[in-house]
Amino acid sequence: MEVGLAILIVIVTGAAGGFVNVFIGDSGLHLPHTDSTTKTFQPGFLATVLIGALAALGSWGMSKAILLSGAAAPAGLSTADIANALLIGFGGAKWFKSETEKDVLQKTAAVAATKQPDAAAAATIATATPQAALAAAMSMR
């Protein structure tokens, strides 16, 4: 198999893993934007898919050592490589989403710590999405 085709298959499969991750949780299909209420940047599904593709390509490249070698060895692509690309794409996207949500939750904690205790807001923060939790913290007195 030609190296370019193998790389394309790995990238597309990793992107598919990242795309599946978009639907896990609450982020959904949205383009990158800055939330007007909380003033936080939301990278959107395109970034999640891109991270999945790059993670899969990096993993495959490391396992095959084909991207950095000067040898003209044939690019092997097995079903295990495709399954790995799908899982690594999903995991890489999950890591990326977790990092962006962590930033929002840290901001939530910082905002809530400066406010008076509010049982209703605490219940919302404990169960809501990161963006909704930050909005609840910002609405506290």
C-alpha cells in the first residue's frame, strides 16, 4: 500500500474517532466561538475532530516508524492499525475536551469562591455542564 494512502486512511479514521467523541457529553456540534455569558472560548467540533486525526496519525507513525524513516519500505496497514486509529482518535479528542472543560471548571471554582453561599447554585454547579456551572457561579451574589 502506498504511504500516502495509508496516512490518509489513518487520518480519516482518527477524525472519525474524534467525531464520535463530539457526541459524548454535552458539547454537541458547534463551531468555535466565545461564549458571551461566561467569556470563555469553546473550540467546537472541528478542533475535536482535528485533534483526533492528529493523535491517530502520531500513534500510527510511532508504531510504524514510517514517517521519519528514509527507507522506502511499504506501508503496512492492518485492521488492527485502523482500530487503533479509531480508538486513539477518540481518546485524543476526549483528552482535548477534558482540558478545555477543566479550564472552565477552574474558572467556576474561582468565581464561586468569591461569592456568598447559595444552595441552589451549588446544586446547579454540581450537576450542570461546565458552561452552565460557570453561568450559575457568575449569577451568585
